[in-house]
Amino acid sequence: MAPTAVGECTRVVTRFRYGPADRVDVVRRDGTRSSLPLGDDGMIPQRLGVGAAQVAYVDVMLTSEKLRDLTVVDTPGLASTDTQVSARAAAELGETTAPFDADIDADSASEVAAAEAVVYVFTQAVRADDVRALEAFRTSSARLASSPINALGVFGKIDTLVGGAGDPWPVAGPLAEQQAALLARTVSEVVPVVGLLAETGEAGRLTAADCAALKELSVLPAAELRVLLASVDLFRTRPGPVGAQRRERLLGLLDLYGIGFALAQLGADPQLGTGELVRRLVHASGFPRLRQTLDQTLRWRADAIKAGWALARLERVAGHESDPRDREALRGATERLLRDPAYHRLRLLEVAQRVATGAVPLPVAWEQELTRLATSEDARWILRLPHATAPELAAAAVEAANRWRVYAVAGAGPAQSRVAQVAHRGFHLLAQAVREQA
């Protein structure tokens, strides 16, 4: 749906959310709205009818079920090909609330800075401005808003890493690991993705006619196919059974890697249907792993992150309250909430964030155990006891609690001691939960 070419739309924040009908609203800085129809191709129009400087954000409502419980806020890239946008964004990094276009007003900036999870997309080498952008986002965001606990890196366009129709995954895997190491204090993981294949498959753009064209190409001799897939120019110009217009469409849908992958699948199974071919293309894109990672590491803890964000705002309100009685009443109520066992997950997420970002150093094994405790409810996974019984899990949780208590009073500095005390209570609550479930 989102435009990727140069235009006003690529320079402003765009919010995608669920609605009863497809609709695009341009929200100006003065609060007024104007509606636009989707383009003839079903895409958001490239031109908004309003200068980018006047736009606060674009509000896109779609009937897509994928947005039922998810709102996606798309921000302009820091390293934009538009040098004016990029220069403004870079100049503002030291003082803006997020790494995006400096034209965005404070209200829109605040909305993005309050995001419960961050998906940061980059291609090939991680640059210094990528790291600075994520650090700026984390520094300016509310509590729990951006850290390795809930930030994910996406390594896009990996099909461009190798020439022709070559398999990029042997190169992309090690590169993603290297990027994850560089961003270890900023994102939890880096997931490589072939975005074009994912978009073509997930949006249902590959038709039966496209599949028929691929089948016609798949019967060519292997030597001829190798030459055809050696470069885009050769694929466009070499003689063959499929016309130039159909080939151009295939390039737009799949590019050379996707075409080569599809031809290999059809060559091995000429009876392959369009639906199964699309399923295999989506799997080859790496997108299912991205979706699984989002669901497992980010979405399930969104409620806790929302609650943490809200409590952080309450604390700010208390800090600006002029009446000391009101200030203490608000702070006291917040502290009582956080002492409730159900809210201890917020404390765990908060201290795990400090440790994960390096603000509070811990031994690696302790850091990993704390992260597991803060980010999962699965006692077997937290305690690394996949086959343990309930009594064994409860005993192991108590043992871990005691170990953190000892660390808190012997061998830890003040900051580590505070973290250890939170972990100590967290493991006691885990043991209690295991017993209750049993």
C-alpha cells in the first residue's frame, strides 16, 4: 500500500490502522483533515495535495485483518535519498524525539516516540547513522519504549547481495549475525528478508498468468536458463517463449532471484500450482521468520509495555505537580501498583532494559537469565529445564531467587543490587505461579 518512490508521502509519518473502510486522511499541522482516494492501483497516492511542510501525518485506515490488533507507524528513513530530508533528519538527531524528518511536529513526534516496539529496517552494512538513530529513539522515548527488549532489526533487500539469480542466503546469514553484534545493545535480533518476494506473495500479486509464463520459461534447457538469468538486461533481451512485457512484469514482481527460485521449483515439479508456488516464494523471502519473531518477542508483551509507558507518564505528571500533597499521592499510588505481583513484570522489563542496553553491566549468563525471566512466562524456557516436572521447576525457581538474593548483598554494586532484588522477587513469583498451575 505504501509508496516507495520519491514524493510527499515518503517524507512524512504515515500511520496504518484498521478501519471499517479503506481511507486516506492527510492530517495538517493545524488539525484539519482532507481525505484522498486510493490510487487506481490500490496504493496510497504519491502526491498529497498539500506541501510536506504542512502535513503532521498521514492517517491510513484499511480493512486488512492484519491490522486488527496492530498499528504500524512508518517514519521517513534517516539516510533518505532526498538529501534535503536526510540533512534535516541528521541535523536534528541530537535534540529531536525520534530519528525522522525534522518537519514533523511535536505531537506526531511524541506519537512515534511512544511506540511499544521498534522495527528498524536497513540494507547491507550498518552505518553509524543507523546506530545513532536507534540510540536517539531510545534516549528520547518513554520508559520501555525502545531497547533490545522490544526493538528488532530487519536486514532488507538481501537478494541484491549476489549477482543474477544466485542464492543470497549463504551471504545474508553471516552478515545478519555481524549486524546483530554491532547493534547488540540496540536490537534483540536482526532478521534478513527479501522484501520483494514477501510483498508479491503476501499481497497476492502473482497471478495464474504469471505462473504460466514461469512454466514456459522453466522448460528451457539449463544452459539457456543460466544465460537468461545472468543479468536483468539478458533476461529482458534474450529470445525466448515469453514476450518482453510479461518478462518485465516478472522482474517487477520477483526480480532475478525470485524468478530463478520459481523456475527451479517448477523445473522440479512441473505440476506445481500457483498457490503452492506463492507459498514457497513467501517462505524463501524470510518473512515468516520475521512475523514469528514479532509475535514471539514483541506482540505478546505489548500490554506490559503500554502499562509501563502509562506509568512513566504518570510519574512525569507527578514531577510537574506543584502541590506536594498531590505529587506524593500520585507517586504513592504508582508505587502501590508496581508492588502488586501482576505489575512486577514492568519492573522486570525495566531492569532488563537497563541491563540489555549496557546501562547496568552484569555477567553474560546473569544478563541472559534476567532477559528470559523478563520476556517470557514459560518456566521451562526461563530455567532451561525443558523436561522438568512442576515440583522440579518450582525448586529451580526458588534456587535462582536465592542465587540472585546472594548476588544482591554480596559482590554487586548499588545498581546491580537493585536489579538483583527485582530478579529475586521475579523468580519467587515464578515459583509461586508454577505451584498454582500444578
